[in-house]
Amino acid sequence: MRSYSDAGSQLPDDIPVAELAEFRHVISGSPEALQAGIKALQKCGYAELSDWTVPIPTHKPDEFICVLLKYLPEV
């Protein structure tokens, strides 16, 4: 199953990727802020902790980004 854009929803694996629109969530901040934000989204049922990338450092001190990919059926 693939993550769908609605909280907690799943898409069957047999939907062709060509029929799905991919979009990204990118959050930035300190490691502590990222962890708090990701945990808050998990509590809402929007995404699991393991759905996010590991923190990626930016050029700013103590700033990182994390990325989450979601998919929507093409409209």
C-alpha cells in the first residue's frame, strides 16, 4: 500500500504510478523542531515517522530539512 494524501488513507499497489500525482512536504528547522513537527503529524494520523527522510543539513547552522512524499490519484 502507498500513502495517500488524506490522513491515514492508503492506495492499493495495483494503481499504476502514471495515474498518481506525487507531491512533497518539506519541513525545515532544528532537529528538535523537526522531531516535534513530525510527531505531531503522526499523532494526527497523517504520516508515520518512518515515512520521512532522515534530517538533511542545510547551509545554515543547526538547520535541517526532512521530506515526505505523498501521492494523489490524478483528477
